[in-house]
Amino acid sequence: MLKRMIGLMLTDHIPAGECMLFVFPRPGYHGIWMKNMLVPIDVLWLGDDMVVLDMRERLEPCRGFCKVNYPRERASYVLELKAGEIRRNRIRRGTRIYARL
């Protein structure tokens, strides 16, 4: 649980092609915030079938009070990516994500 809360906090560089996948025990409106982040990120919310349900591009780091970003639909997974990866890979709602774990 703590690792999930920390996520990519305090990470100053995300190599291209690398990401952080959050796996939740059940679908929900799992929020993401940018507190203590050092770099902007792209975020994907995925269904059980790894299809993109919602996304946010280039979420910027924040200090103090931070907005929590929620998906429009219940998601089973959240994928945090280097900023620009959504655009670079032409990801849209409905795109299926294939990952090597």
C-alpha cells in the first residue's frame, strides 16, 4: 500500500519506455495526485482487459494543496508514464495496452 501511495514521487527522470503500473484489488475511481512529484507524467486508467478507459496528459508536479485526478469510469489499473508518451504512442480511449511484466 505504501509503495502505491508513493508511486513515482521524488523520481527526477523516467526513461522512455518505462512506466509504473498500479494494480488494484477491484475496479474503482482510483485518484492520482502530483504531490512531491519532480517531473510531469501521463496517466492511463485501464479496465480489466487493459483497455484505456480514461487518460490525462502532462500532469504537472504540485506543492501544497494538490488536485486529485479521477477517471470517468471505474478502472482496475493505473499506468503512469513519462510525459509525452500518450501523444508519442498515439494512445486514445479504447486502445488496448500490452505490457511486458
